[in-house]
Amino acid sequence: MIQVTRLGTVFRGSKPDMDRLGAEFAEESCVTLEGFLEPELVTIVQTRIEQSDFYDRIHEQIGPNKELCMVPGFVHNLLHLLLNRRELFELIHVISQCEHIGSFRGRVYRVVPNHGHFDDWHDDLVDYRLVGMSINLSTERYSGGLFQLRDCSSGQIINEITNVGFGDAILFKLASHLEHRITPVEGIASKTAFAGWFKSQPHFLDLLKAQDDPGSKDEFHRVTEGT
């Protein structure tokens, strides 16, 4: 229904469809956006991720969690340029009823089974974050790695999603009464995702001015123009 392509954000639905997404988000505090990235874009991103370097990352402030984090480069720049579009912000605003969105910021991470990677309960309520999103960029169907959302006061899990569709996304609410986590990944296949947040500030143009990798931006333009 909502799809990010190399040329723009496309909405292939109607107002009743958006109303249903909004009602589901209000009731369940999250929604799955199937086919959020176009298949051709998923292939480009997956290929480049496999050529990228990762480093061990331990995040104590909002986790704690331990994962592999991809070194910023072409994929990082491409996804940020594609997701920081006003038309996408407007759709996310309608679904979530959040405040004005200024930018989206995220990271590509990987969780490898049996490598001590974990994600503890946290709420992400820092740094002007409004709404969370995670896009599945794995190349294989992984086991485990469920997205769970719970009520802080009761500890009751109110939603649990298996996001294994290539290019599918989870959009989830951030609130003081909610916490979320990813359960351990099992089996042999790793989970790779681009996870981040729609934020009230800073504005994306300010972030773009700080971009210091012109080679990646040039390649981004070649990809989006289909050359």
C-alpha cells in the first residue's frame, strides 16, 4: 500500500485504507507495512550490505543491547535520502497522529545467532523521537527475532510481530507507557534490518548539509535515476 521506490514514495490505496491503518496503529500501537521497499531497491540494498563492514556495538543507554552495526556508507546514505521525503512524512503522520516530522534517522544492524547478541526492553524516548520503524533487509528467512511490544506497568505483551518479508516494515508507537524489544534470533540465518525513528528535529536538510561522503551521494543519484 505504501512503498518507497528509487523515484519516490507511492501510496496505492484509498482514504478508507489509510483510515484502517490509522485505526490499527491506534489500537495495536504498531502496524506492518508489507512491501515497503520496492523489490528492485531491496536487491540493491541487500547486495551492498553484503559488501559492507560491520562492527560490534553495545548500547547501554536505552537497552542494553549488543549487535553488529554496519559502518555508514552507500546503503546508509541511500536509505536516509529515500526515507527523508515529505510525502512519506505526511503518510506516517496520518497513520500515527504524531507531531510534525522533521527527519528520519536510523542504522543498519545485524543479529547473528549464538553470538551473544541481545536486545533488552527499552522505550527509545530520547533525541526528539516520535515513531519507530524497522525494515527487514535480511537475505534469508530467519527464526526468532520477534518484535515485541509491552505495557510498562503490567509487563503484559500487547503485540508480537514476525517481520520476515523482504523489504517489509514495522511502524510502532513510542510512548512512556510502552517498551519494545527483539527476541533472540535462533537457527543459522542472521537478522539484518534498518531500524530508526521519525523525529521532530532536526530537519533533514540540516542533516544533508552535514553529509561528508559526496561519492555515496553521486552513486545515489545514479541508482535513483536508473542509470
